[in-house]
Amino acid sequence: MRLTRWLATACLAAAPFAIAPPLAAQPLRVALEFDPAPLDPATDGSYTNRVVTTVMCDSLIDLTPDLQFVPQLATSWEWSADKLSLTVKLRPGVNFQDGTPFDAAGMVANIMRYKNVAYSIRKAEMAAITGAEVIDPLTLRISLSRPFAPLVMLLANRVGTPYSPKIIDLPRGEIEAKPVCAGPFSFKSRLAQDNITLERFPGYWNAQAIKLPGVVFRTVTDSNIRKVDLMGGGLEIAQKISPTDAGSIAANPKLRLAKSPSLGFVPIEFNVGNGKAADTPLGRDARVRRAFSLAIDREALNQVAFDGQYVPSNQFEAPGSTFFHPGFPVPKRDLAAARKLLAEAGVSRVSFTLRIGTDPLDAQVAQIVQSMVAEAGFDMKIVIQDSAALVSATRSGDFEASMLLWSGRADPDGNAPIWLTSKGFTNWGQYLNPKIDELFTQGATATTTAERLPFYRQATEIFLQDQPHVILYHWSMLWGLSQKVQGFKGRPDGLWRPENLSLSN
């Protein structure tokens, strides 16, 4: 995505005495597919957290449905001539939901918290940031150790989401129990494994665009129950509709299906260097991993498991997108080539265990893959674990292969590098290749797409040769909507904003 030297545009703050729009009679009811972790951008890494906090909180920069970066709490940003700092102008007249004014000092405090607090998981992605300083009450400057184009993307994500300065120095548990940000809906209550309730914040700077009195997020892990509740009128929005339910929802006159191409993908990560579990044919030999990839018919997988709704893929970037390498299209299944690679590696049968999550769709995918790869010489056992146990086992090296997911980022630095670089926070298989590290560092240093593209494509070529992961597909974002929902605009990252969203009678 092209980053211009000066991205700006002034969006005037709402007049302090503007007449608020008529509110819907009831809160918007939304079903999430799993219970969010605590709502703190310093610690959360889950997709459902971002669904909630994107509705509740503003960030410095927003992302449009067509993946353009636009002002939100910031009104403009400008790179220095040497690209080693970014100056950000802030929107006037903004308050946090506890009444604290939003200013440069508060934003700087948030950035430094995400970078420095002991429990923050943002540190790795913020490694290029050396500091932030107040220039004036509505201007701050972020300093870098090297040019780092993905900074704009970070400011459109958790790093750019400020919490009230009154709470950020509190103990972690207190922040999580009562999150306070600068956005359209205040946190009201939470019942674990059940619901999160938000209520309209009347002091929101853009209050006239908010037409809902509140939002209730319910945790409904079973996709069929999400569909039934939507059809029965107990929900207005169901997140992550099963692709096999898409047709029936689209055909229901009381419902509507919203679909968006997704940035998100599902990789199988192999343990290639994290402890004793890496000492297997899969862990030791890239030819075995490439054989595994060639044994999978991705198009058939898409048709059988997803009714053709998803996008077969083999790279961290979606096919057809800017940073997808067209020289390496999604491969056709080739059992002969797979068996030849295994023979070259000196093995005929490869036994291993694949860990997966509890989503029934994941189990179906794993079983289809199990059947396909068996024909090439792979004996794959499947172990199902809840998400916390799956992540814990994979992170600790107690795995041979794990099927995971990533919701995707608009900037390529938020996709492949986190899985492939030596310090990538999801590189749990401990794949190490100094050349990959060098290429991604160079790609992040350049600030135009034309300059960045060669580095990411070279990295893709190395990745597909070493194959420490096998990408199966990019999913499509599928939302089930009541016909009452007006103004819904889903984004490829799976998120949506509440501005101008309403419920009709």
C-alpha cells in the first residue's frame, strides 16, 4: 500500500451542542465465535478482542473497507525527510469516556506503555520505535531507529489505540476490569463466557454519527446456534458465519449475508527448531514439508469444506493482492512430485501429529487434509485442543505441526514477518534464516510499494523453498445480518465500525 509523505485531511470535530440523532430502541446484539481475552491492547492478540475494541474505541488512524488509511483521532501525519520520525497532529475536542481530555501527552504515555510495560505483547512489533515526545498539546513525534513504513499500520491498530491516562498506570487486572478509551461506546459490564455490554458515550467527538444506544456482544461458539439465533431474531449480527450456512442465510428474506475478501489465512506451522519435537523428518527436511504441501488439493478442500466460499492460497498474502508473488501461483495437487520429494529425502512414510483448535470446521479441514496427504505417504494424527492449550503447546515447542490462524494486516509487514523472522512473535517453530530477516527489514525500511515489493517477493521465494509453514487458504469474511441492520460495512480484516449503523423497525 502506497504511503505518501503527507497524509492529511481535516475532519472537523463535532460541534459541542450538536443535536444527537434519534437512537434505536434497543442495543445492537452481536454474536462472537469465541470469548474475547481481557480488553487491553497491551495484552490482547485475538480477533474477537479487536471486534469489540474497534466498536468501543477509536485509534489514531482508521482503515476503510478498501484498505485505505484515513484520519481518526489523528488529523494528519508526516514523515521527516530522513524517514526516522513521524509527526502526528491530533484531533481537538476529544475526551476519553471518563471525561479526561485526549492530548499528545496522553497519547505518548500510551505508546510508551505498549513498548515498555513488562506484560505488553506489543514490544516486538514496536522494536523500531525508540521514543515518542510531545511537540505541543495536539502534536507528537514518534522516533525510529530505522525507517519503518509499517508504523502507519501500527497506529491503525492496537498501538494507536489509547486508553485513558487515568487508568494506564493501574495494575493490569484493574485496567482489564474497566477499560476506558476514546470512542463511541463505553464499557458497561462483562460476564465471562457470556457477554460484553457497551453503552453509548454521549461525549463522543463524532456523536451525531452514532445511532445505537449500545452494543451487546454475546459469546456463541457453535456456528449453528449463531445461525439459529439470527434466524429467530435474537441477534442482529452473527460474526463468522459458517460458509456452509451462507446460502441459506442469503436466501432467507429476513436476513442478509455480508461478504468481504479477507486478509486472514490459515497456516500449518511446522516445528523446525524448537526443542526435541523438531527432530523429525518434517522438522529436519524442507523436501518433506514441500511434499506435504503438494499432496493437498486446495481447490477441492475449498469446495468440500467451504462450499467454494473461501480462497485457496499458498502465501501469506492473498492471491491477486499487491504483495502476492504471481510467479508462484497456488499449486495443483501433485502426488507423483510429492512421493518423489519424499524418496529424495530418504523416507517413504512420515508419521506426525497435527494439533488443531476446537472449531468443528477446523476438524473437518484437518480430516480432509489427513485423507489427502495419506495418499502421498503421510500418516497424520489429529489432536484437538482449546485455543489456550494449542497456543501454549505450540509456543513451548511441544508440537510437530499446528494448524493456526491469523486475521491478517493491511501492511505486509504484519503478515509473513511475524511467522518467519527470528524474532517474529508467532515463529513458534523457530525457523531461522538470516536472509529472510534481512529482506523483511529492507522491505519495512522502504516507504513506497514499488520499493518494497522486490524484498517481499524474494522472501516469498525463500519461504516456499524452505516451507516452514503450509498456507491452506485465505478465508472470506461472512457476516449474517438481520434485515433491520442498516449501514453495515465489513472490512477485509473482519472488523466494522459503528458510525452510521442503525436498526430499522
